[in-house]
Amino acid sequence: MSYKVQGLRIVIVGGGEEALNKVRLVTKTTAQVVIISRHVEADFSGFAVEQIERAFVPADLDGTALVFVAEEGADAELAKAEARARGIPLNVVDVPAECDFYTPSIVERAPLTIAISTEGDAPVLARLVRARIEAMLSPGIGRIASLAGGLRQRVESLIHDGAARRRFYEALVTSPEIEAAEQRGQGLDAAHDLLSQHVNAETKGVVWLIGAGPGSEDLLTLRAQRLLQEADVIVHDQLVPTVVVDMGRRDAERIDVGKAKGHHSFSQAQINTLIVRLARQGKRVARLKSGDPMIFGRAGEEISALRKAGISYSIVPGITAALAAAADTATPVTLRGVSSGFIMATAHGADDSDLQHWAALAQSGLTLALYMGKSIASEVAGRLVANGASPTTPVGIVVNAGRPDRATYSGNLRSLIEGQVTFIDGPAIIFVGEAVAAGDWADAGQLAALSFKVA
Ligand code: SAH
């Protein structure tokens, strides 16, 4: 909350260092600042304050917006009681429990003001955060904010679409050219040029196919994060967790095309039509997919629909589930002398020739990472063995890879066939191959008595 103090008094009871600290802060406002103390000790010269060297009297709070108490004793107690009786917000320095409000650390680039508050708990932390933000913001950013303010009416009359207006403002406040021009005193001209460019440019939609990673927000790429912030619409799959979808702009439209197994709320054709339609409306569309968009993400269909419609698009890679699972279990999916390669394959819909092929690959040491196979895990294991894979080939399964609630299971093909494992809920990667035994499966639930744990 920012408090309006113009034309009102801010009264500080106290005359020491702490009062001086508050004076430093509040003299940045347009209020009339008054300090009252029997002993004014600190040096207030250089600040626009009225110093009253006497005992506090209740009438001191006439016309007062805010009261700070920065000393102890009878005057302080009287001032607190009087402020409370009059309903004037009170700050008692270093006594959070007695405060109605706290003064945040402030980064000031007027009219841009950033307040950092720890609600009195850790002022040192607030100062450190402040120093970082100070370093982040160029000194001229405030003038650019004023520029934007001055252009508001013009922008509103020239650009009618809300999203297009936002794009203009984004360009205005982030463009290094505008900042340089502003430093030369030509900011306004440069801003007008930019505005006419935006008025003339037809609003062009774009679709970004973005990999959201396995489901933890810190496994998202910086590019994905940036584009999520820029998008007007976020079209996401059901597997993308809310924390990631929430990273988009607050007012971006969100469409869940949730393709949970079993009930297809949107067909692939409908999704293709949807993203094309949104982009044609000039929107910037973040098509957010779990893991990497190019791996079992139906990216192929969407890309071809976008190409056909002549819509620009780009792909942002993400961490695919198999690699998150490898990281979770410290499993080197390629390993010198053991595994010379790594196959990502779908267990769902695999036919006999696939299985024959994979069995041979697993036999030769390559690591298989099977997607979409949890519910048919033991059936797939059986078919691999029937096609020639050794029953003792190591198997590792990671459910909810890359997420805090992951669970791991280890064993071999035989134990997967014979074991009656109940997996926890969630998507899973099934690793098959000798390299799996080199991973760290110490926390893994055993698939059966037979574990692959090697000496
Ligand atoms: N594009 C995604 C895959 C989507 S297909 C990617 O690159 O990861 C859906 C399958 O991915 C699921 O059936 C499961 O096998 C796997 N999967 C997705 N997220 C997962 C996760 N967090 N943990 C384990 N497997 C996952």
C-alpha cells in the first residue's frame, strides 16, 4: 500500500539516530515532517524538517497522517496512546508488535517505487534484496516510466487492442535504444517513433512450442520462463503442473487441453485448430507441453498445422522425463563399455517387431527408456523376454521423475514379470538395460525379491 501524505504532517517523536533514519525516509515524501523531542541529539540539518525541542503534547498530532515513535519514555507513551486514540497509523521503531505499519526498504526510481518488506523480521535481508534490485535497474528507468505515463492517452487513441498496447509498452520500457535516447534528452522523440512503428505493424501472432520439463518449476529453461511471461494465451497439457502454468502472466488466458489418458477433452485436430485460430487473432501463444515438446508431444502434427497456416512458430526444448529420471537415480544411460546408446521409445502401442528390435538392443547393452508403459509394464517385460532379452536384464522405474513426490523401483525383467508391484500414482519412465545397475537405486522399492543389485 502507498499512503497519500501530501498536505499532511508526519510526526516523529524522538531526536536520536533512529529518528534521523526515519527522517531520511519520510523527507522523500511531500509531507510536512516534524520531529518532537526534549533532547534533539542527531544532526537534522540538511533535511526539510521542523524541530520542536520540548515535551510531546496531544495537539502535536493535529493534521497528522503518520506517527513514528523513535524513543522511549513518557513522551513516547503519550504519543502512542494519542495516535491510537485518533486512529493515526503508528510505527514504533524496532517494536514490530506495536506497529500498525512497517516502513519497507525502498528502491526509488520515481515514479517507479519498489518496496521491500520483511514485516520487521529481517531488515538486513530487506537491505540485501534492495541492493540487488538497485543493481538491476538502470538509473534512467524512472524517466522512462514517466515517458510511458505521458504517452498513455496517445497510445490509447492509436492502438485499440489491449495486447498490442502491452507489446508497445513492453518494447518502450525494455528497449536499450529508448534508454540511450532518453539519456541524450531525446526520449520523447524516440518513443513517438516506436509508437508509430507499432501502430503500423500489423499484429502478428506466433506460437511457441515450449517444453515445461518434468514438472518442477526450477527445471524450466530461462527462455521458457521468459516466453511464458510474454504470452497472451497459454495452452497447456494436463501433465504440466499448476506451478509451471502459474508462471505465466497473471492476466494471460489459460486453456487446459488436458489429454488425460482415457478421456480426451480436446482431440489433436481441435488443438491444431485452436492454436492456429489464436495466432491468427494476433495472439502470442505459449503451447506448453510436459518434458520436451519433440518427444511424444505430438509436436509434429502441431508444427505441420502451423506451417500450413503460415503462422510463425518456434520450439523451446525442455528436459524430457527420461533424463529427469536418469538424474534422479544417478543412472548414466550411456556408459563406457556397457551402454553405447540410449533409446526413448513408447511402450504404449508397441508391436511385436518393436519388441523384437528392443530386445536385441537391450541384449547388446543399449539402455531403453520406455514412456507410457506403467500400466503395461509387466506385459512389456514379458514380451521383451519372449523376444530374447535376458530375464536378468536390470530394470529401474521412476514415477514422477524430477518432482518432489517421485518414487523409484528397481529389479530386473523377471522380477517385473513376476512381481506384484503397486506403483504410486503418476507418470513413469521404465529403464531397461545393463547401465541401469550403475545408478543409485538405494531408495528404490524392490520389484520382487530378486533385485539387480550388483556387487
Ligand atoms: N514430452 C514428454 C513426454 C510426454 S508422453 C517428455 O518429453 O517427457 C507422457 C509420458 O511421459 C508419460 O506416460 C510418462 O511415461 C512420461 N512422463 C512425463 N512426465 C513424467 C515424469 N515427471 N516422470 C516420469 N515420467 C514422465
